Amino acid sequence: MSSQRILGIDPGLRITGFGVIEAVDSKLSYVTSGVIKTASAKKTAEGESEKEALPERLKVILDGLFEVISTYQPTQVAIEKVFVNVNPQSTLLLGQARGAAISAAVIRQLPVAEYTALQVKQSVVGNGHAQKEQVQEMVKRLLKLPATPSPDSADALACAICHAHGGQGLGALATTGFRVRNGRLI
């Protein structure tokens, strides 16, 4: 009987989702999920809004994930890969949040697997272009949750489920020499 505890991470600079599942053979069970929020703005003594500096926000993500890792003792980490956004600045900022999340895992000496959103959705929903609501509903069903998880928690749990399934969907196929278009190999 093989058992693994997987921490799934949906990185974000404002909200980083996390979800922990237990995978015993092919049976999945929910452990915990939630979000790590960084303060996008805080008030000064004069009542003016002041943006929290990027390094402070990255530290919040790092510290939050250290706490999750210490509390729930995952054996593996699965994280969503960054997609290229229309706004290059947003993509760079998301990449830095993702780097903080990966750093938290490697500092704690945990193996890290990376999956694209397409791979995660394909594995969990069966459709690489599924809507957020579909991912939330399938996560709820697969883990037998009493309520629908928040979008960020659901994405993190979906990433963990994808990893537990061996990255099935496009991730499990040998794609060398092929291209992918609309979720299909061509």
C-alpha cells in the first residue's frame, strides 16, 4: 500500500491557494485547503493607502507555505506552471510568487512537480479548457467535500489530484515530436 501526502499550490501574488490531499493507492482523501493572502495595500498613520512592497508580499507567501508544510507534513508538492498573460508585468509578478512557493518546498527538501493549467483541468475534469466552476465541482465530487471550495483552493486541490493521478491527461502522454492545439496532440 503506497501512501503519499500531496500539497497542491495555485500561486498568486495577492492570493496563493493551497490544498493537501492524502493518496493511498488510488483512493484520495481531503486533508485541508485554504489561501494565503498578501495585503495589496495598507493604511499609513495619515490614513493614506500604501502598497505593500513586493519582497514583503513574497515573504508572506513563503512564511504561509512554511506553516502549511510544518503543520500537514506533505511528502510531495505539485504546483501550477505560469501561463503567459497579455500583460508581461503581471506574468513576471506571478512568476515571482511562484518562485517563492517553489522555494518554500525545496527549502523543506520536498520534491516539486509542475503542471500546466491545461494538464490539471484535463486530469481532473477531462477537458483541458474547463471553466473554474467545473473544476470546483469535480474537486468537490472527487474528494467528497460537503461544500464547494473557493476557486483558489479548488485549483490547488486540483493540482494535487493531477499529481496523484500521475499527471494523467496530456501530462501522462509522451508528447515529444508533437504539438498541442486545443488540448489535442497534432
